[in-house]
Amino acid sequence: MKQMVKILALLIAATVVFSVPAIGRERIVFGGGPAGGTFQTVANAIEGYKPVKDMQDITVKAQSSAGSVENLREVDSGKMDFGTVYSDHVYLGANGQMKNDTQKYTNVRAVAFLYGAPAQLVVRKGSGIKSTRDLAGKKVGVGNAGSGAFANCEVFFRHMGVWDKIKRNAMGYNDAAVAFGNNQLDAFWLFTAFPSGAVIMAAQTNDIELIDLGADAEASGFYEKHPYFSKIVIPAGTYKGVDIDTSSFQDSTLWVANKDVPDDVVYNLLAAIFTDEGLAHMVAQKKTFRSMSVKKGADGIVTPMHPGAIKFWKEKGVL
């Protein structure tokens, strides 16, 4: 009996010892996105960076989500402290102009520009689908409901007159790639940085093509109606079998914070990530992050910035 009591005492002591480091560390939730998307890679990369893990006052926890729109709402409500959100959603949300949503999301503050997110529309080579308009009657993966991919797909497809003519399948990128490989989809849409792991997966099981969304946008007057999107080219060779440059359009992906996140938390996280070592760590997770830099830190931001970020970027000479 005495031996059992001694063992129990040792176990309790060990529990106390190992619990001490967590005491006083605030849990910070960083909203990412669906599996296979770059949003989730951002959150995971920041959570996993050693200088961030070693911070004494906070513990960053990456949390998956449907994507940009959900992150906007969750950061605004304070359920998430940080998140990745497209610049147009931050702007439209702040002004009560989101699709079927007149609420104003005014608690979201920009922290940093991360990368440009281009639209990508994948079809099978030889399918006869050469333009977005050719999707009428087809089964199309349009992104997770609540995601920026889904929202921007609706914006563009409605503009092109096909949103109500396709058989929509709301699903994440990896699920769409699998369904495409099983011939359950004729095409799938992404709104994420390239190269996308989901498109790479699709190209392993099928010969693929990318639709020239830039040509569709130009011919239809899309940029005049939606000036916050900019032009981009997906280079030949980005994906197996796609040997020509493909024009498209992109939005800016922003790191955002709830306005009540302490200034020093925002400042210290920026100071950890936007160093040579921090940026190298991000690029090691995904080549997309090569676009991250101190010089571009405030690019694509047209809405209020968090005070902690303002302090950081002013010190860097960006603001």
C-alpha cells in the first residue's frame, strides 16, 4: 500500500512539473483553411516555427476552416485571433457588401500581405471545355461552402452566366481532385497559390488542362466590375502536361487579426516570421511563400491595419 501511495505521489509530482510551462501562456487561434489549400499551410507553418513555439507568453494553435469567408467571420467575432482572408473579403465585409450578407465585419484588422491567390480551373485534356462558358451542364467542384474559393467562384461564374447552369459540388481541393480522378467531376475550381498539391494530384491520374480564365475575364469586362482582382500568368510547366502559359486573375491573401489581439502579440509574431530565417522557414513549407517579404508587407491592404502591425511596418520603413 505504501508503495502504491509513493508511486501515485510521484505521478502527481511529474504531472505538476510538466504542466508548469503551459501556465500563463495564452492560447492564440490561427485560422487556416481546408486540407490541400495554402491557407492551412500558412497556419501550420506559423504554429510550427520554433521561435514561435518557444514564445513564453503565447501558444499558437492552427485551426482548419472552410477558408476566407469563415475566417473573416470567426476573426471578427473573436473566436479566432488570426486568420488568412482574401483582401476583397476584408474590404467587402467591412462595408457590408458580402454576398447575401449585409453584416459589417468591422473588428478585422490587416496584419500583412502573404501572397497572391490566383483562380485555377482544371479540366481533362481533350474534354472540349475551352472556356468557362463551356461548363454549362457539367459537374464542377466549386470549393468548400464558406470558403473564399467558393465565394469567388460564384462571383466569376455568375459574371460568366454559368453559375446556375452547372452541377455544383461544394468540396475542398483534395476531395475535388479525388472526385475528378474518379470521373465524378468534369472540372474543378481552385482559388489558391500555385503549384497546388490538389492539381498535382489530379495530374498524376489524368492528362489535364487549365482554362484560360484571364481571356474569359478580359473578354467579359470582369476587371471593370471587380477592380480589386489583378492579372497573373501561371507559367508553363507548373503542372505536369500543361506546357503553355495560362493567364488568370488573382486576389491578395492577407494575414489578419481581431482588433482586440494585444499589439505586442501581433508585433512579436511579425518580428519572428519576417526575418531571413522566418521567411526561409515559410518557403521550406511551400514555394508559394517566396512572394512574402518585408518590402511587400503592406501590399494589397486597403482596409485598417492592426496597431501592432503598423508599429512593425513603420519600423521596417514600409509605411
